[in-house]
Amino acid sequence: MIRHDWTHDEATALYEQPFNDLLYQAQSAHRAHFDPNAVQISTLLSIKTGGCPEDCKYCPQSVHYDTGVDPHALLPLDDVRECAQRAKQAGATRFCMGAAWRSPTEAQVDNVAELVRVVNAEGLETCATLGMLTADQAERLASAGLAYYNHNLDTSPEIYGDIITTRTYSDRMETLAHVRSAGMNVCCGGIVGMGEDRPGRIGLLVELANLPEHPESVPINMLVQVEGTPLYGTPKLDVFEFVRTVAAARIMMPDSFVRLSAGRTEMTPEAQALCFLAGANSIFCGDKLLTTANPEFDEDMALFDQLGIEPLGGEAAQPEDAERAVLR
């Protein structure tokens, strides 16, 4: 049953049930809505890196922190086309483009719209994350053929101000509303392991599940700690707590893709297998996520082979037959 009226108490009871019961319920929901042995493969390209004026305490691209990130301006069209071609050869079906902006200018939206057309022409579904959008900007990106827009809530509203001060929770909700009104699909999730307590993780899931429409994609990120950011040195989240978060997301948003995003390099193959059992059915594939490391393509394919998982939409090319997607 699709619900948009979860209370915090109901979500807590769901999240805190015995681990085996939670996974059974999550796997049952997953099988009711998806092929249990198929996982969507997406790639993520940083089309503009560094120099962001936001103060998100987890982000190495912020101008507020010295993290050693090498800034670069918007990538040329031909470079993006080449990366899209390599991503498709490697088995990706969705190509996501990220730019470190607080909110893009009108000219920047026009430039990204052209990149969207180029990637669509390669036969890939497009997604972008560019910061906050106006209603008109969302309409222009939708007209260019952008299928998905990523704009994460990051965490629960109660602790949001401890993580970010340069934009508000309502700012994020406003952008999501513009994206929906423009007819695009929504990719929206959050980051766990930022020092929040269990009610904070549950609060994020309640916010996501109670949106008027569930996000079509829900990325669940484990904090990747980067030296120089304020959250560097935060105690690491227990992996079973992360799996609980994935499982609860699957149950509360049963027809959404739940994506294992940042942090997979910190997880063992066994931990990732538990996440797939808990209902995760999407990953980013390629050796980099914007500015942080990601498992190698052949590592993911080897794990898929061990688990009997097929890439959604058909078999991916083998590493020896196709270049791995190049993600800057």
C-alpha cells in the first residue's frame, strides 16, 4: 500500500522491529513492485566541480573548507558526450550530471539544457543536480528532455540547521515542487552517518515518504568523510543501522528505486548484499562520485555475478569489452 501519512511513531515501530522481521517485510515489499534480482546502473559525472558558496558540512566542494578539490568550470560538450558514450558501453542506463552551484544562472541552465540534449541523443536517460531551481528553470530543463532532477533533503528538518545554514529546508521543498510541476521525475534522498541519532534518520524517511508523490529515486548515502570538512572524524555509522535505513525506505516508498549511493567503498561485499536484500535496487557505477571514490566497475559486476543480479535493462558489457565509464 502506498502511503503519504506516516507518523514518526509508526515509522519508529517499523524501523526498530527485529532485524530479520524488518528485512523480510522489506524483501516482500520489494518483490511486490520490482524484479528482486535486477539492479539499475547509473553513472554520475561532475560537469562543474568546486567553488560552491554553500556551507554543507559534509561537502568537499564548498568554498568554506580546504579539502584539496581541484575546481573546474563547466565541461565542454564533447567531453560530456564522450563520457556518456563510455557510460552506455559499460552498461549504464541513466547518466547523471552534477554541478556545484547554489542555484544556476539563466545562461548556465541553457548550457546544461544543451548537455541534456546531447546525452539523450546517446540513448541514455538523463538526470541533473544543479542546486535550487526557479519554476521557469525547471520548465526549461524539462523541455530539453531532462528526465530526473536530484535535490536531496539531506537529513531531517529538526537537525538540518546543524548541517547547512546557507539554505533552508523550505528552499529544498520549493525546488522539489518546481521539478514536479514541470513534469520531471524526482530523485531525492539523504545522507546518514552525519552524527544524527536514530530519530534523525527516521525523521528523514518520514519527510520523504510523506511528500505528495514519492520520489521515483531515493538515494541513501553513507557519509564519505573528507578531511577539511567539519564532519571529518564523525563516528562511523553501524552498518546494520544503514541496512535498517535502506529497508525502511523500501517499505515506506515501495515503488521507488532505492539507490545505494555514496559510501559503498566503506562497505564489504556482504554489507552491500544485505542492502540489496533490504530492497536497494539502484547503484552508481564507475570509479568516482563527483569528487569521492566509488567501487570499480569490475568489482560491481563480480558482486552481481556472485549474487545472481542482472543489470536492469539487460546485461552490462564486460570490463574487457568496454571501457569503464570515465567520471571526473
